[in-house]
Amino acid sequence: MRLVFAGTPAVALPSLDAIAASRHELLAVVTRPAAPQGRSARLVPSPVEQWATERGIEVLTPAHPRELAFRTRLAALAPDCCPVVAYGALLPERTLAIPEHGWVNLHFSLLPAYRGAAPVQRAVMDGVETTGATTFRIVRELDAGPVYSSIAEPVGPLDTAGDLLDRLSVSGASLLVETLDAIEAGAVPTPQPESGLSLAAKVEPDDVRIDWSRSAEELARLVRGAYPEPGAWTTYDGERFRVLLADDCDESLPLGVIDARRREVLVGTGQGSLRLLTVQPVGKKPMPGPDWARGVRLAGGEAFA
């Protein structure tokens, strides 16, 4: 089939590699426009745009996919299907209707569970034991289209959202190519089940502020689900303090109180203690929790707010 791929971040690259190695023809990619990064606010093209440019593949960067110029060019390319991985913009009906076989999304959950922008982060935070990836035909309603296929992926007890997404991006790439092969052979998607629906809203910084009254087990999941971005955080000495990696233990301490030991740093929670493995004070690089504690020379009794 003739394809136009839509995606933006690095998680889409394994799917691009798999499509490029398949029998299908990649005509162009659609991605979000270059975005400002760093203190200089220099415009940086997306990973998908960089991938395509390096290979001499046409890149389309509409500010919004409803734009007439974009729809006109897409219609001229005449793709049979448009595979999508983390594109980052809603597709209007007139754009969805252009390819004969529609737009086929690779979503990182077992739909209808975790529809939305942050399925992997929310799954880790919720402590589910199994998630996965699903291919489905995009419709107007968010992540509600009929399903072609899915694969399951166990969630390890120490998996971060980054760990899980790395694995799913690779296994999902194979699933996406298998789905495109099946569509070419005449496969028809089936409606999603009505039961098991859950939503996975985008994770905002306020969602991952650490509430020390919660249990250590819940907070450890929160930290893992927020890693690498946006990063769970609390405050120390009036400044934001990121907790990047942590696990839980049964030891009881007062809420938020820091117990710095030779080889570990524990913090009291509503049930048990959170062990700080990797932290990032404001203006500093990530560092082991014990290294931070030695550097600030805690006297005893200090607490996170």
C-alpha cells in the first residue's frame, strides 16, 4: 500500500523504521511543526521530521491538519492508508476521509482501557499488571474507533513509564506493520467492547506533586509513572525538588520527614516510607538520593512540604 505516516516524538521512530523495511511505500510523513527548545528558544524539528529529512522523504508540517493546503497536498499524494503514532493533533472528518483505508492509529493500551494522551503513564500510576498496544481506525471520537489487533505487555514491578513505552514502541511497530498487511489483504476492524472503558488524560505537573499523606506504594507508582516526564516533585526549603526514581518500604516515619542514612534516604508517608533513589534539586543534574543528602548536610528533622 501507499502510505503517509503521521507522528511526532521519538516513540514513533520504531514504527517508521518498520514501515520503511516493509513492502509498503512510504510517500511522506506528517508531523507537528518545529518547536522552541531550551533557553534560546531555538526552533527544533520533531524526531519524525529529522528521520524523514535524513532519508529524503517529503515532510508535511501543517499548523493544524484541517488546513486546506495540507488536505490538498494529501489528496494529491493519494495514500491508501495513513498510519499514526503519537501525532499530537486531532484529525477532522474531511482529513480522515482522504485515504481509502482511513487513518490507522497505534495506541499504547489495550483499548478501550486508557483512551487518551497518557495511557502508559496512567497505567503505571494505577499499578496495572498488564497493558499493551492496539491498532484501530481513527474516528471523530477520541480513541474510540474499531480495532484491528492488539498485543499484551506485562508491567514489571519496577517499570517506569519510559521503560514500558520503549518496549511498546518496538513491539507496537511490528503490530502496526502486521495491521497494514492485514488491511491490504482485506481485514475489517471490529467495534471496541462497551465494557472496560477508562480515560488517560494528559499528565500535568500538578498531577504529579507528591502528597506525603498517600501510601509509599502509591507514591512509588506515581514516581515511576511520571518518569521521565514530567517528573514527580515536592518542595524542599521552599524550592521545587524532583523525585525521579523511588521505591517503597514498610518502615514508618512522620509524614514528609527525611531520614538520611549512609546508603539510603527514606521519607515518611501515610503508610510506610518512600526510598529516594534518584533526585533532582532545582538547578542541579539528577543524582542519587544519598549523594544529595550528604551534599546538603542534613541535621535531622528536615521534611519535604
